[in-house]
Amino acid sequence: AAGVRLIDRAPRIGAHGTRVAFVHPSSTRGVLVELVERAPGTQA
């Protein structure tokens, strides 16, 4: 999204093979937001 600053340029690999990205707090009024995408073939 335009104007949103991320901590890293590319997602990190998180727990259980998830892809994780973090939105920088300067873009969200001081709140660190974590975005998680499940690994292919896994269920919620």
C-alpha cells in the first residue's frame, strides 16, 4: 500500500513456515503491526 513503511524489504520466515512482515510504527501512529501469511497446505 502506498505510504506504508515496512520494517524489512521482504517477508521473514516465521513460526511453522509462515511468512511474516512488520509495518513500521511510524505508519500506524506508534503501533507495530505484524502481518502473517500461512504456509501453503496448512489449515487455520
